[in-house]
Amino acid sequence: MSSAPRPAGPRGVLVLVTGGTATMGGGADGLEVTAEGIDGLRAIVDAWSMARQVPADVVLDHPLRDSSEMGPADWTRWYRQIRAALPSIVGVVVVHGTDSMAFSAAALAYALADAPRPVVLTGAQRGPAEPDSDVADNLRLALDTVVAGRGGVSLAFAGQVRAAATVWKRSTTDLDGFAGLVGTSRRLSLYLPLATFDGYDEDRFVALATVTLEQWHDQLMWSRTPAGVVLRVFGGGTAPSDKVAFERLAALREAEIPVVAVSQIPAAAVDLRRYAAGRGLLEHGVVSCGCMTAEAAYAKLHHLVASGLPYDEVRHLLAVDLVGEGRTRG
């Protein structure tokens, strides 16, 4: 089994394994990546490849680990590996842990929005040795989705293929662990900055802050200056009046640090103009985002900042539907 990406052949599939529950077995401290888990995953891919008569190359993204440890540096590495491999293969399956998979899915949706071949993320809620394991079903679904041949980025899980920029994890126990729109994330707007994007900047910090019932200005304090802020607001775009919070938002605007509002309800549309309780946010520079999830907003801010765009353009594009991230959910 290889440890660096190589072409899978003119009609093959690249299976990029990053870790996660699909590769894990029981350890002294709980579930962890095991050799048995990797061997089992490889056996599933080999059996599928033989049955479908499609070559598949399994590549390990060392060190394999839990998805809680993944972030912008990993997104950049995967983006570059996938971009380099796509001209010679049918498509890519990324095996990923479920806890942060929605963040990675959104990041790849922006970075690979013009991918001519499918990029499909998948994983598992239950490990390969656990009762009712979903590893094999999800992996086969992802592989079948790749050979179906539609370009773009998606997440294959529990019998559904969902658009990568719209998904969020809805359960830690149900096999159907994700929600989001059925389909594929692809470039919808020419304003998506792909020409100036060469990877996510791991040194730039995007903050996640949450509006609370009182004293939520404490959420707007960090040990270092963020490059942008995702603010999780109530409902359709409200927050309690908090003079200190508004002062801090005004300071962020003065420093040209973009702030985007998403709802604490994943499927809710945010419009800061609708309620009087949202006006304070709007007047202090916060941008409404429509129906974006926190994961999509976080990845989008990272992408726009890494593309070197000026503050006003970042603010404008935060409200533009670039890859389908702002579509209303059914």
C-alpha cells in the first residue's frame, strides 16, 4: 500500500484515506486507527474494483488520525494532491472522520469547484469491527458515485449523495449522520476566486463565535487577531443588545476584518434586516449569509482570505452563492 499519491491509471479511482472511524478499532483509550482497520478498508476497495472492473488505488495520508485534528493545512495538501491527480483518473474518494467532515467537504467544494471529475467524501459512524458497521456501504456508495462521472464535490453517506457545501453532521449515533441538499457542489458564480487561490493559509485564524443570552461580547475576544469571524446568531438573525459587543464589532469593521452571520439552527436563513433585534449586527458591519451552515461559512471565509481579496470584496462575496452553499434546504 502506497503512502504518496500516484496516478491510478486512465480509468482508475484514487482513494485518499485520511483516517476517521472507518479505519478504527478498539484501543486502550478508545477507538483509534489500526492496521486491521486499514486492511479491512483496502479489502472493500479491492472487492469493489474486481466486481466493477475499475482500477482503484488506495493512498494513505499519513499520519492517519481523528478528524478533530484536521484543518486548513490538510485541506491544502488534499487540494493539491487531488488537483494533480484528476487529469489521469476517473475521480477521487476521500475517506474522512465524520466529526469535522462538513468543514473539509466545504473547503474542498470551494477549492475544487471547477473539478471536471467527481470528488466524493465519505466515512463511517461505526468502525469496521463494530455491530452494524456502515464502512462498506458508505465506501461502495462513494466509489459508485465517482464512476457515475459527474464533476464537483459531494458527500456520500447512508445511501444519499449530498452537495459538499451544504452538509452538516446531524447525529453521532444514527447511521444517517448528515443532513444537507442532495446533489453536488459545483461552481455557480464566476466571482469565485480560483485563479488567485493556491491553498488555504494555515497561519490565518478564522474565529467561530456564538451569540448567547447575555454578555455575549466575551465571545469576541481572542488571544490573536482573526482574519475573519463566523458569528452564530439566534434564529433568522437576532442577538441581544450588547453595547460592548457592538463596539467590538465596530472595531473589527474598522480593522477590515470581515464578520459573517450564520444561524445556530443549521437550516435557517439569516437576514439581519428582518428583525429589529438584528439591526445592531447589521449596523456594525456583520454580513447576512442566507442559508449557509457554520461549516460552509468558515471554509468560505478561509478561501476568500487565502485568495488575497480586499475587505470590501470579501464582504460582497460572503453574500454571493458561489458553489450552492446559500441555497434553501428542503
